[in-house]
Amino acid sequence: MSVEVERFSDTVVSFVDDDGYPTSIPVKLRPTEEGFTTDWPAYLRPKKHATLLFNHITPLQTGGYTDRRYLMVRAVVDTAGDRPLFKPVKSYGWDEQKTPFFQYCEQKIGQARSYLAKLSSSLGKPVKPRLSTLALLFRATRFPFLTATAAPVLIGVGSASYLGYFDPVLFMLTLIGASLIHLGLNMTNDYFDHKMGADEKNITPTPFSGGSRIIQYGLLTPSQVALMSSVLYIAGAFLGIYLAFLRGLVPIITIMAVGILISVAYTAPPFKLAYRGLGEAAVGIGFGPVIVLGSHYVQAQTFSVHSLLASIPIGIFITLILYVNEIPDALYDRQAGKNTLVSRLSRNQVVSLYKALLAAAYAVIVLSAAAGYAPLTTLIALATIPTAVKTVRMVNQTYGNPYLMIPALASNIKVATLTGLLHALGFFIWALGSMLL
């Protein structure tokens, strides 16, 4: 066994001594043709077996460590000579230069779950990882992604206020109902991506891609996820039905039904839109026209060209959140048969389409205001263009490296969220100004 001993700053030999106690000694090992040897007192010689730990970390002045690596070697000890000879039998280890820490943790999930299963069996009671209830709900529902619901609801309500309609109670009910359905969508996606094997194959998830991992980490069972998703859908649908009876039964029920159908069909058989290259379009429609037109109708009890045009940019921006988040997952999506748009295109095509969709979203905002279907104050949404340009550059520079892409993924979400909120704010500013004048 060949080991570059100089790559490790510390070496420890562990064994059971003559009295039956575990002993660990820091040593300087020297490689030989058969294994390793060292100088130490004869009375410390283990009889049969030993474990060699080669370890290295580099402390950072700012805190933490880098350049981490270790190697564990199980060895048979030959004490026939003047010095103990450690003959390697089995080895395993980790090198941060080859495998990032978070990827290494994901690769060991199976081993961790096997250990917990054996521990549960030996203790006669289940042993599993746990989070507080709030932390578990926060992670399971991917709560921070609700900004993708808040922005289109605000735009729909804002476009109605531009036409003279605004009811704060209806707005809050709409936002809560749409949010509940969105949370149900997130958990439904986790459930079916688990069933299809997409999340299991993904060993480089990030805070923005790869799912919530609650099933993979054993925090919830698939059946628990399905149950929670159903409860969220039912609660959201209940609010939608209530609004339908208040503001318009057929239009609101129809829009809500379309939204729920799209959200379930995104990953659920037999549709599996995300697995057939239609997921991006489904997200664009669901978070664009469906939410914006529905929110607008609850306020105004009518549809309008104003709200339809306003729904296009936010639909594109929310789609681009999914689109860019698919980049780190592309390899694993292909392995699982999840043929997302990103997994079908080359790197240059992905980046080019990203630029084109961003330009189209901003162009619709400008053209809507120029044509009189949106107030000029909505042009404040263009303030995010410099950040969008920077984000495109970040995506292009870090493309394909899941962990280096994390700042780009976060920046992309920031662009989509801020642009949507500023777009909505433009409608509200004009409505407020008109009311005051």
C-alpha cells in the first residue's frame, strides 16, 4: 500500500494493550515495502491488530480549516523484528481536494442510515435524527421559497389597485391560500423525486437545489411527506373555495384548479412534466398568469390586459430560479431520467437562453409601460438590471461546480424576487398617488 506520508501532518496508532485498554499514540511512521514501521518501546507493541490514522488540516486565520484529509488504515502487526511492522489490510479516507466535504457527507448517507438501523435494532427502539418541529417544517416545506408566491400575488393585487380595486383582507387571504398550495407543491416534488430516484442520485445538493433532503436524511418518511402535502393542499383549496364564493365561483375555482393541477403534475405520474422537459413552462405558467390573474380577479372581479402583461415578467423570473437551480442537478437528473431543459442543452445554450429570457422579462416591463398597460412607476423594476448582469457572469464563471455556484444561485433568486417586488411596488405607488391626488 502506497501512502504519501508527508501529505499528513499527524499520525496516530491505536490498539488494545495487554491489559485490554484502548491506547492511542502519536507517532512518526516510515513506509516500507510491506507497510509501515516506527520506533517505540517494546512494551507498547500491540499483539495482533492496530489502526493507523493519517490526518491533516490547515487552520485558517479567519477561523475554521481547509485542505482537510485523513486516511484510516486497519493493519496486522508483525512484532518479530526489532520494530513493529504494520501490514495494511483495509483502508478508507477522505481528501477535500478530491471530494468536497458536503458531497462526502451525502455519499455517506447510506452508511449513516445503516448504522442507525443497527443501533435501533440493538436498543429495541427507533433511533433517528431529529429537528425541532418548527425547524423541521421550515426545512420540509422549503419555506424561504415563498417569495416566489408573494411576488406574483403582489403584482396581481398591484395591477388591480392601478385600476382602482384594493381590499387588504382579500389580499391576505389570497396570499395565504396561494402560499399553502406552494408549500404543498414543494413537498409533493420531494415525494415524487424520491419515488423516481432523482434526489437519491444527487450527491451534491445545495441550499437551493437537490430538494429539501428530509426523506434522504430520515427526518420524515415518504408517507409523512405525502400526508403533510395533502393537508397543505386541502387548506389552500379551502381558502380558494371561500374566495370563490365571495368573489366569483367559476373563474376562481377554474384558476385554482389549473394551479393545483400544474403543481401536482410537475412531478407526479402520469404527467411528470419536469421529467419530460415541460417543467420550466409549467412553473412559468403557474407562478405567472395563474397566480397573477387569480390575485387580480379576487380584487377586481374581472380579468385585464394589464394583469396578463404584468404576469409575463414574473413568470419568466420565477422560471429562471428553477432554470438556474437545475444546473447543479443536471448530471443527476439525466441519470434519473429527469429531462429538464438544462439537462438537454449545452453549457453555451443554457447561458444564452438565460440571457435571452432575462432580456425578454425586462423588455415586457418596458413595453407594458410604454403601451399604457402599466404605470411608468413600474420601471423601477429595471433597477435590478446591473445585478442581473453580474449574476449572468457569475453563473457562466462557476457553471457546473455545485458549491462554487451557490452565490450565483442566491443572486439569481435575489434578482427574481427584487424585480417582482419592485414591479408590484410600481403599481402600488401609482395607485397611492392617484388616490392622494
